[in-house]
Amino acid sequence: MITRRDLLKYAIKGAAGLALPLAAIEIMNPKKLLADISGPGKVRWGFVVDTYKCVGCGLCVKACKIENEIPYDANVTRTWVERYVLTKDGKLSADSPKGARDGFETKKIDLGLGNFKDIKNEDINKAFFIPKLCNQCDNPPCVQVCPVGATYQTPDGVVLVDRTWCIGCGYCIMACPYGVRFFHPKYHTAEKCNFCYHRITKGLKTACVQACPFGARMIGNIKDPDDPVAKIITTERVAVLKSEYGTKPQVYYMGLDEEVR
Amino acid sequence: MGGNYMGNHVFRPLFIFIGIVLLLLVVRHFYVPRDFGIHERGYMYGWYREGNIEDWKKVQVKYQGRDYCKDCHSDKFASIMQSPHAIIQCENCHGPAMDHPANPPKLTIDRSRALCLRCHYPLPYPTSGRAKIKGIDPDTHNRNFQCSTCHNPHKPNLSIR
């Protein structure tokens, strides 16, 4: 004979059991986990930006927007160029009007809301341009927070967004420490630089790398020791953005300055 | 105290509950694509629909690069390759080739002053390559004229004409 108390107990246990996903029972093997992190593949895409070469022409931004069908006049872009001007009074001025889609054709710094700051040449201590794009982190925080599995890292290290699966919650946009994500004005799903995945997988360079006249941008396979990008990363002085976040970014900068965030 | 007295009000909601769970499992089975699941990089970074990788590979290539142009337009290609503008891709001024000449049959050339000023507006920034490029003041240098009125973009230096 079953008592009411027993029946309720069984019912609760049964319901809890049904709710338990099978993945929770799997016991992780530490060795397998390590292999998962380093990855068995032969390709891992990486990027080098030589900031000494960048002149701020913005041809990379223009090419990226057209190649990746990002509405040209919407103020969103997968890659952009920032201008940093450090003056003798110790102040930093930085801007990136329209993401530098049209380059920098004035000395005035765009402070936003129609305000501009004029800086005299003789007051400048140092000034330079910093191109930015998705860092394709090894530990992408944007992927960790996605509740539906719409953004993920491919086996060759590129973080992609599944537009058919994205619910548009925007967690990933908040989670990215580099601010590279935005909503696509047309699809209303999360959007980001994907190293022109349709190009690199065909043996082409990304649109921004190809469009840059000065060789300030380079893309390559960092698992191939003979690759020019791998050589720069392993033999020259390079730095990544916000390494303190532990995201392990894979866009390496030559000539990075402490002021760059 | 019989089974009947216990049965109905406990088993009926229990069966309904189990039925809802089963229904959800059936819906999930048909709604979630076969290739959705945990892939190479594990649950944290590799939980996705694998077919999406192929979706991204299908995006159309628009910028073909100068090698795409050089066979048909060999004269233009040869002329720019002898100038300092050899570092600039054809498509940066002529627009993306896409499937030219099939589509589009004709490219639209950007002849605006703004295009030239991307590099030739003088910004003497130390430690940037921009400082090494010759520039003009667009407010005083032949206003209202396209640069190409005087400067051939494929052979821009007037003194070696």
C-alpha cells in the first residue's frame, strides 16, 4: 500500500529526474578538457595590427561594411579606427567619427553632440590611429553568456553568430569588454566581425586586410609556424587589449600605447 | 482508506504533468535541428548549430582583389603599378567588383575629393604613417575641383608627367 506521503515523494523525485539533463551526469575528464582548449585542428586564425603603419584612411572600414552587408549609413560597424591625440598638458583626446568610415579629414577631435576640439600641431606629444575589430578571444565572454547557443566558437577559433538562432537578448553585447558587438539594423540579431569567415575559408584575406594600402592589418593561421602572422606574434613585441580580463584575445597589436583601451 | 480515494486527485495531476513533459520532449525533438549540440570546444564555447558554419561560408565575396582586374585591364594595371599609388587596391576607388563584368556590368568610380583626402589631408601625427604622406589644405587647394582634373590617380605626380 502506498501512502500519500510516499506518493508525493516519488512524484517530486520523478519530476526532478525528468528535469535533469543527461549532460549533468557526464563526468569530465581533465585531460579531455585540456585537449578541448588547445584544440586538435590545424588552423587557428589570428590577426596582427601594426599601428605604426595605420594612417587612419578608413578604407578598411568602408570595405568591411560593403563586404559584410552592414547598412552603410547606420552608425554601426564591425571594424573601426580610433584616433588618439596626447597633448603636452597630459590630456588624451580620442575620437572615431562614424567608426572612421570616411577616414579623418580634419584636425578637430569629434567630442560628440556636435562639439569639436581643436588641437594645435605644436601641442601634440604623440598621436596615432588604432584599428579595432573582434579579438576572436580564446575565452570569449560573449559566447559564455549566450542563453540559447546562438553564438559560438568554430574549431578554427572564430566566434560566429547564428542569425536564425539568436533571440536578440543582447547579453553578448553587454558581455564583450571590447564593445565589438551590436545589433544588425536589418536582422535585429547580434552582429560582429567574423574575420570575413566566407573569405578566409576560401583562401582569401579579410576585406579589411585587402583594402589596407599600408599593410597595417594582417591575418593568418597562428598554428602554422611559417605563417607571417605567427612569426610576428612569436618573434616580435606585440600586445593585446585588456589582457587583465583573461579573455585571451587573438588580435595582436604592434606599437600599442597604454592609453589605448 | 482505499486506492480509489487516494488515486484520482494525486494521479490525475501527476499524469498531466508527465504528459506535459513528454509533449515538450516531443516538440523539442522535432524543433531543435539535428546538428544542434555540443561540438569541439565543449559546452561553454561549442554549443551551437553546426550548419551555421556553412551558412556563413556562403556569404558572397564582393572585393575580389587586384589580381581579378589585371588580365582584362592590363594597361590600367601596369600604369598604377609604376606609381606610388600601386599600394592601393583597384576596388578602393572603383568599387567592389563582385561578379563584374556579369554583375555589375559597370563599376562606379569614386572621384570625390573626400576619397583622396582620406590620406592626403595633412595630419602630422608623430609615430603614425600619416605624417609621412604629402597633404593639401582642401580649403585653399583648388576648391570645387575634383583632384582627378589635374592629377591622374594612376600617375599622380604632376612633375613627372
